[in-house]
Amino acid sequence: MFLEPEREQSNRELAGKAQPFPVPERIPLFPLPNVVFFPKTYLPLHVFEPRYRQMVADAAAGGQCIGMALLKEGWEEQYEGNPPIFSIGCVGRLASVQALSDGRSNILLQGLERYEIQEEFFDKSYREARIVLKPRDGAVLLEPALRRYLMDVLGEYLKADEEASPLHSLVRPDVSDEVFVNSLSTYLDCTPLEKQFLLEAEHVAQQARRLSDLIQFKLAERRGAGGWG
């Protein structure tokens, strides 16, 4: 069982009732070139690099939080160091850690909230950052017409993509707007940069509009390529 750390006052005030889990003001970062993490979703990861093994051990013993971040273009030449990353990411709680006999581990992160980097630190083998949480206004819900439109577009997309099976679970009225939009953003077959664009939307309705535009664009691409009639 994890031990709960002291609450960081600034993040606690920002999170309020919508974010009961205490997120430290300084968190370890896990930058990857092809993963964008969203709140209210889960992310399984296999951790094998020595620096990130240490990161997981430290997070499990301390704040229990890890910030996922997307590497910027050109990261390959600097990967062993600290290549540039996008300043907006999502912080996850260590929901489970499965330690393997050779030091590697399988972890599961529960998406808590978006964050913005205020300052980076490089005094450990892995990168850390002082962050401020960027919660979205829970009162800003999707207009019923926008949700219906997105559902219709999703339905058309599912007809054209037999590999999109995880998306079928979203076509239910009991799925909340935030879970619906973030899960769709996670499973939709689009580039990491497109997903970063979705994550950076200021509210759920804006993210939903960006999603519908992306899906329509992809459908148009398939029609143009003659992939389906």
C-alpha cells in the first residue's frame, strides 16, 4: 500500500473537489515520443531503462505521481539526455506497480489532471519539474447537439475502421462527457502531435470540436484513397 504524501498547497487549491488525490508540486517526468496521456484514462507502461526504473521506485516511495510528457521533434539525437518536451502534459497516479525479477516493471497510471511545467530540474538521473495543475471547468459540458454530432461521426468512423474496437464501448449514453472525449482522444488513430493538440484544448467542448474535425479529416482521406465506398 502506498503512503500518502503531504499535500502541496498550490496544487491542492487548484484541484479542489475535482482532484482529491494530492499531487506534489514537483513531480518526476516520463517523456516519450509517441504517448500522450489524458485525464480519466489509464495507461499501462513497461519500464526498462535504468533511469526510469529509479523514477518508478522513487515515485512509489514518495508522491506516487508521474507526469507523462511528449518529446518534441528532433528528440532522437538527445534522447539519452534531456531533449525538449511539450510543457502541457498529464499527471498520473501509480495505480499499480508489478516489479519483475530483472529490475524492469510493469506499471499502470491513472490519469488525474493536466499540468503545465513551470521549471525543470536535472539533478537526478531522470527529469523532474515544478508544475501547476490545469484542471478544466467541470461545469463546461458538451452541448447535446455537439455530443450527438460527435457520436454520429464516431459511428461513421467505426464503420470504416474494423481495428477501432475499443471505441465501441464509448457509444453509450451513460459515459460522461469528459470520459467520452478523453477516451476517444486516447484510442483514435492519430499522430502524437494531433493528440497533443487535443490535450491542450482549454475545455472539453473545444477538445470535442477538435476531435470531430480530426475524424472528419481522416474519413475524407479514406474516401479520397478509395479505401471504402
